[in-house]
Amino acid sequence: MFVEHPLIKKNALQVRDYQIEISKSALGQNTLIVIPTGMGKTNIALLIAAERLNKNEGKILFMAPTKPLVEQHKKSFEKLSEICDMEIITGATKPESRAKLYKKAQVIFATPQTIENDAKSQILKFDSFILLVVDEAHRSVGNYAYTFIAESYMRQAKNPLITALTASPGGRAARVEEIRKNLFIEKVEFRSEKDTDVSQYVKSREINTIEISLPPDYISAKALLENIIKTRSELLFKLGAVPTSKFSKKMLLDFQNFYMKKARETKNKSMFLAVSKIAELIKLDYCLELLETQGAFQAMEYIKKLRGEKTKASLNILSNPHFIAFDGKVKKLGEHPKMERLAEIAKKEAEGKIIIFTQYRATANEIFKKLGKVEGIRPVVLIGQKSGLSQKEQVRVIRDFEDGFYNVLLCTSIGEEGLDIKGVGTAIFYEPVPSEIRNIQRRGRVARLTQGRLYVLVAKGTRDEAYYWTAYHKEKKMGRALMAESSERDLSGFLGDSKGKEEP
């Protein structure tokens, strides 16, 4: 069956009950829609947009964090809808052109930073907009542009409605509440892959957790650095600078910010000393993470970076005899054992399309070199603008991968969020990530249209194990919180009585 609607192309959008149900609900109030990746968030936004335009005079603004995502959403609307006047507006669009497009277009697809700037400079006013769609709504915290735009929209629009979309708002109730507050959300619509109305559309995904043991020389270098870190942390504890010698990265950053503030206020030398010593610990801990989860090359690159710094913390680290001994050990190490295991998996899965995720650009480059030597593998790297790949180039890389010029796509975080990359049958995580949001997004890149396999590489005895279980428990907690937020569901009466017609 297909959706029948004046603004949706005939026989274009198949009926899915949960999409119809959520769309109907979201027409009545500002709604945060949380559904699994690949389950049609854009289709739901289209259903809402079509009905708003059919019943009301006005314009629609659809925002997404990056230009590739913005282009993807516009293409979906073009493929499925009868809406004519649609335009893309990003920072690459000249201001004088943007002003004309805001007046001309019926549906505008845009990046939030551009919209925020134009709203502040009054190039753009929201009085005629009848729907604001916020994609990747989990970003709506702190000072991110979505927050300012939502507030301006609700204040200026004569007939406002906000639809917020995400696969993963976060596991903490406080974060979900902040998103709700910042986007003026009145209702949460949540579906999981286990819900009966969704599960029939979910493709099976085989998840393989691959535990990898570090070789003895890695363990020896790791132990040396851990001893340096232990000595530093115990010293900070004895000085009373921190409440425990057992630390987390967040705890160190919080105390560093606290002492920095106190140092500026009091000009007390002991406060500046505490800031510097905590900075040493943060840098040493980061070096350890690179060694144990990424590899010796990545750790050496970081040490090279420290040599270029002139801070007291970096100078103290580099002059430490134990660290000098550690540096000597690292230089003798080979590649991380994850690399060989990854190459084996990639070779086995090379008949289909593979996406590989890693947190670090240096690791992506090392994987690229490794896989470039493997017969049958044609890798390409997808990185963010800050790392040197323009949004136009990102779009080209994705298109070439989908068209088969490459069969392995190496991604940093740019590939995690929202992008519908077609035909991916296998995903490999070079490392687990502790964020439930990123974990869900990574997982959602595979098995969107067909069955798929997922491999997670976990270095035994390292923080890989902690990150793996942290994300797992956060995701479970998020599901419980969202179930509590969701309200009763009503299936009746959206877009008239007919949900479509039988497929011929």
C-alpha cells in the first residue's frame, strides 16, 4: 500500500503504520521523534510537512548539521513529494542570494549555523514558517545553534510547529529534559527495534565482538606509562588537589577548570601549579589511550605533538626519565594487533561494501595504508571539514563509494551521523566508543536495506572494555527513560481514512 496525499507522489511512499501514527501525533504538538536509524525519520518529516502545507499557508524550514545531510534530505523530498519550490541554503550560499531564497522557496533545507547567523542579522524572519524540522536533535544542548533558532521561531512564527528527529537523544534524563526545554517539546514519540510495528522492517544485524590480546612488548610499554600516571595521580591526591587517586577524564577536566578559575581570581601560585599537574595527567592518560586502543604510531605522533608545545606540563612530561624510557620502548613497537585482524575481516567481507569507523584521523590514515596493500580492497577516507575535506568533497566520496569505485569507506565521526550510505553490508568499529549516541549512530550505518554484519574490535585489558560496557548500559538506560517519556498511541484518522492502496 502507498500513501495517498495531494503533495506526495503517487505510488512513491509505502505505508508504514508507525510512520503514519507518529506523523499524526506530531501534527498536533511540538514533538521529539526517536526511532532507530534507517526507519524513515525523513519520511515522517515529509508526511508532517505535506499535511502542514496542504492545510496552511506558509513555509517549512528543515535543518540538518552538515551540507551532505541537507542535500540528502532535499533529494528525499524531491523523490517522494510534489512540492515544487525547494532550496538548499548553507554558508556557501551568498548572503544576498540567501535573502531572495528565503522569500521564494516553500521548503528550505539548511545548516543551523547559517540560519542562526541570518536570524541574528534579520536576513531571515520566521513569521511565515509553519513547520521547523530539527534533524539530529540530540545536538540541541548548550549553545548549539538549534537552541537559539527554536526560541526565535517560537517567538516569531504565527502558526508554529516543531518536529525534532533523532535516533539517540542520550541516556541521561537531564539531557533529554534539556533537549525538550530547548526545542519547546510537548511530546516524545519513541520506538525501538523491538516494537512490533517497527521490528518487521528491521533487517537482521549479526554483531561480533572481537577480543584482541596485546602482545608482550605492548603490555610492557603500557605498564611503564601506567606507573608514571599512578605516581602523578597519587601525588595530586596527597596534595589534596583531587579527592581520590582513581580518576576519570571528566573528573580531571572538571578539577582543571575549577583550579583555573580560582587561579585567575586569586593569582595564587599553588592553584596554577595544580592546573599544570592536572594537565600533565590528562596528557599522559591520552597518550596511554592512544597506545592501548589505537597503536604505537598514533602514540608517537602525539609525543611528537608534545615536543612542539612549550607548556610547563609538556616540558615536565618530556624531561621525565621514566617517560623518556617509555618513548624509547614505543619506538620499537610494531603495529597494533587490531590492524591485522581488521585486514582479515575486510578481506573476508570484500565482496560487499564495508564501512570502518575510528575516532582518530591518524588511525584512519594507517588503516588506509594497511588495506591499500590487500588484494580486492579499494579503500577511501571520509573525514570532516576541519581535517581537510570540504563538504562538496564529502558528497563526492560518498557517491563514489555507493557507485562502487571504492568498496571500503573509512570514517571518523563525520560518517556516524545521519548519512544514508546505501548498500553497506558490513561495519567494523576499530574501537568501541563510550557514548550511547555515537554507538547507535555507528551501528545504524549498516543493514539499512539488507542483512548485515557488525564487528567491534576490543583490546583486552584496556579502556576498550570499559567503553564497550559503558555505551551498552547507557543505551539500555536511554531506552527505559524514553519509554517513560512516551505517551499513549492513537492510530486513527491521519490524512483522512485511507492509508493508501494495494500495490499492483
